[in-house]
Amino acid sequence: METVTPGSLKLPGGMARLSDLTTEAWSRLRDRYLLGFSGRSNVATGIATLDEKLDGGFRRGNITALGAASGHGKTTLALQFSRRAASDDEDSIVVFVSPEMRDTDIAEMEVITHLGMSRHALADEPRVFDNPTMRDYATRRTPENLLLVKLPKVEEGGLEELEGQLSMLHSAAPIRLIALDYAQYVVGEIDTGKRQRFALAGDVVKACDRMASGFNAAVLLTSQVNVTMEKGKLTNISLRESALFEHSSAAVLYFVREFDDEGRESAAYFRIGKNRYGSLGKIEVETRTGCHAVRAKEGIF
């Protein structure tokens, strides 16, 4: 009779020997620390106080979730972080994935950010657009290695298509950061059944995790939030589909803007709700009204 040992057992689905996974782990670690990367494999946000809490920035090979209330700056921040990541390493690729916003709208946000003027200010000073120097300044500051990708919803095969596109890019240059804006839009419409939404959200998280580990990239996943405010002050905040997104993320950040009774911004800050590799806390920042930019308190735009 053939002797059966633990090492020769045929394992059912869902089980694996840890010893079988170590070779793949070695290859990932080698790629992360030896091939093409020096020092810590983090992607700086450009906000010094936030980077300090995150131990240098977004961690490559991991997901970071960023939540904010509707209209409070999810896309602004994702685009700002993407621009910084691309500028810091021009030999790598940064991918900004937008399932909701039009390319033209994102491009206008980028130009306005570089001009440093709000839309209201531009309406009062339209002659700015007759200035060739301003045109060159506003249109040539975006790094060429920052790519914009339009993504269909999950049920339309968007994630598989995205992974295939990124695999082709990765064969030519390392992917540094993948920013997936507005995860709930990728999942589907709000009236989708709760069970189906949960399953589709799980598909989004799994795809992000595959891309993070497979490309050794930092993945930034922006999310809507459930928020409770009292007298303009935050009392509670959590990610939509929070159990899935929070469990799979190395760090969870909330961007919060508070307003006074007259609707003026009274405070803006990041709250770190989870952080495997750094510390928790609250980081105060400043926003530049109407110009799509966030900076550290007392920082320089």
C-alpha cells in the first residue's frame, strides 16, 4: 500500500501549502527590493505630514482606500496624488482610472490646478487665455507618464480589460501607482440588490489586490462614505461596502471638510482609520478654493 504523507496529500480547493507559496513570495520580494526599486517601496503623496504617518506614502503591492463625502475631493486628491507619483519617477507609469468622469472634465481640472485660479476667477479674468506663457505653463506641467483610462462597470468586463491593458504596459515599464476613482461607480448603480452589490464590490477588491501584487504597484481606491455630521462637525464616518474595502486595504484614509453655519470651510483634514505599516491620527490640511488642490497646513501650493 502506498504511504500517504501530509506532503503528498491532494488538497481540496481553497487550501494550499505555505511551503509551495514561498518561491512566489521570494520572486515578489526580489522584484520589490532588488529590481528597479531602491529604499522603501512607498509612493509619496506629496503632503509631508500625511507621508510621515504613512511611513513614506502609499505602500507598493498594497491597496490604500481613500473615502470622502460626495463633492468633497475624492477625484481631486486621486489626481493630485497621481500627478505627484508620476513626477517623482518619470521612468515608471502612473495610471488614473476614471469610470465616471469624462476625459475632458479631468483635463480641465488639471489645467485649472496648474493655473492656480478658480473657475470664478477665470470668469473674471478671461484674458488669461490670451497669454501664450500661461497656456504653456498650464498645459505642459502634467507628466507624460501619467495615463488616463476610462473603465466600464464590473458587469461589462471592465476589470478584466483593465488588467490586460496594464499587463501590456507593465512589460514596457514598471507601474508605480494605480488610482481607481469612485469604486462604487465601478460596482454598479445604487439600486442594484445589496447581495449583488456586495459580490461585485468583492470583485473590485480582488482585482485591485491582483494588480497591486502582480505589478508591485500602489493601488489607491477612492470610495464614497457614510458620514454623520452635527452642527457642521464630523461625528462618524465609514466607507461604503466598508467591510470589504477596509479589510483588504493596508491603510484607510478619510478626507473630511467641515463648514460653518454660513457654508464656509472651517476645517479640512485627513483621518487615518487604519494603517498596518504606520500610525493613526488626524492630519490638518488646507484646500485651495476652486482650484482642485490640497496641501499640508502651512504648506506651499
